[in-house]
Amino acid sequence: MVFSVLSYTGDELRLTPSNNVEVSDSVGSEQWNLETARVSRIPGGSQRVDKLMYTFKVQRKSLFLVLNIMLPIIFIAAINILVFILPAESGERLSYSVTVLLALAVYMTLVGENLPKSSEPMSILSYYLLGTLLISTMITVVTIFNLDIYHRSGEVTQRDGSLARKIHFTSCRCKGRNTVAKVKVAFAADEKKERPLESRNDTREVTWHDVSYALDRIGLVLFTLVSLLVNTVFLIRLKYNS
């Protein structure tokens, strides 16, 4: 806030600030904290007026926004990724994904009504909501294509079959299971020995269900990483207010 007397120049009227700003009688706010308050003099001279500039630095009390806006959005975005764990046989994958997408869209509308209607600058929260909504839309699209693959009939192409085998074996290794089956083969009438053979998953025919399972694993890992990246960038931007 800038105070001046427009009728007199700096040579005619000199404004002298006090040493500090008295804020002991100020009333506290439920939404803001007053961090600093200072006053400075802008000299006018013979052509301009003296000015006193009071500068107040306030910080928003963020607990309400965190509990009622940020955390619900983060939780909704987190459960959206679980659509890749939901079995395709349940018939609820698409409805689950669309429900989460609609929940984010409604939440974005509610939050947008309480934000300033300004394009310059845009709220960081608006960008975060848009990014989360975009991820949810991509998850819904991937779910639709994955269900189409799951219900396909016919032979699986060699490329898709190879992808399904690799994803399946990688998943088995991550779970600590042995991907090479050991069977007993008789080498003599009175002697048996274990010999490692190729896993039965290599010899059996790969179905479209296996390809769908492989895409689920890829989608689960990919969208988890993307969601973590978006949330990390959002929190860093909030931390440094850029």
C-alpha cells in the first residue's frame, strides 16, 4: 500500500515513516498468517511527491486446502491405477474407470468455481487437476482397448505372443518364483534324475487373455510412474511457488 499527498512535492512536504509497522492490534485471519510488515520511504524531490510504501507478506493457511482438495485428488488418482489389477472377467473394469474419470471431472468443476477467473497467471492447482484428468482419460482409453483384446478370438500373432511370454516371466521373477520347471525323467530302470526343462508356458499356446494380462502389467507400471512424476512436479512447484 502506497500513501502520498498529491498536493505537495517532496520539497514542500516530507513524509517520514516510523521505525516499524504496529500490528499488535491487528485481528487474526482464519485463512492467512501475517508473516512480515515493513514500511519504506520513496523520496519525491522537487518534481514528485513523497511516498510511503507499506509492504505486508501473508501466507495462506493451507491445511483446509490440503485436506479438502489435494488429498482427495491424490487418493482418487491413486485408486484409478488399480483398474489394471481388477480382473477382466468381473465386467466392472470399464465402469470403474469411467466412474473415477467422472469423479475427477466433477472435482475439477467444483475447484474451478472457487478459483479466480484469471488466465494470467493460472493457478498451479488448475494445471495439476488437468494433468490428473488427462492421466485418468488415458487410463480409460487403455482399459477399453485392453478389454477389446481380452475378448478377441483367433490366433495370437507371434509378436503379441512373445510380448506376453516376456511379461509373464518377468512377473514371475519379481515374485521370486522359478520360471524353469523341474520334472523327473527316468534315465534308467532303477535311477531317476531331475533335469530342467523349458517352462510349460513356453510350449502352450498363448491366448489373447495372456496378451491382455501383459498389457495390464505394462499399464500398471507405466501409469504408476507417470502419476508419481506428476505429483512430484506439482509438489516441487508448490514448494518453490514458481
